[in-house]
Amino acid sequence: MSQFTVGKRYRRSYSPPGLMVLRGPKEKYEPGSHWVVGDKHGYAELRLMNDSKAYNANSLYIENIVVKEPLRGRGYGRELYQKIERFAQNIGTDYIQIDSESDVIGFWHNMGFKELDVVYYQNKTAMNKKLRKLS
């Protein structure tokens, strides 16, 4: 099996190995910055929050995370999420926030997220996770 590498065009100093920045700011970013990131199995849309929409200041919000349909159920969602968590740590956020659909709340619990007792449109549940600092 060949090693997956990320081309220079898709690399950022803050992006962990194997995670492409398909769209988003170069090396300078700020609250409100928006990224589309991905690996060979899927992609995610992320937003850096530091406003009233964030439950905690300095949060990275995962707008969506998608694994290619034929690859689902093989652990690639966990792998992509772990890269996103490292991305969040690299840009210095303290929390990751999501609004989970009811059928995947268990996945997010397994990733260490806690429910915030807030339900949004289409019965999405707000969840967040405090990140550990990189050593």
C-alpha cells in the first residue's frame, strides 16, 4: 500500500501529517476563519469560533465531517477526527464544539465529547470537548 502524502499546495504549518487544507487561510488565521480539510477517506468543514455562538471561548467548531460512503464503518471517521483534534491543538484552541445528529451521538461520546443539554433544529445536540495542551 502506498503512503499517503499531502502535496505542498495543501500543507500548512499547523496542519498535522496526512491532513490536507483544501480551502482556508494560509498561515494567518483569526476567529471566524473557515477551513475545508480532508484526507484520502473524507473531509470536514471547520470554523474558528470566539464569539457568542461558542459555548466556550476559543473553540473550533466542526460544521460537518464526512467519510466517503463505501468506506464508512472501518474506523476512518475516528482517524479523520483525530487529525482534526491535532489540527485544533496546533492552532491553539481550547475546545472543539459540534452539533450532533442523534444517530451519531455515540460516536462523539467515544471521541470524548460531552452533551451540553441544548437541542437545536432537526434535533441536533450541542456537544463539546476540552482539549489537552500539547507538550
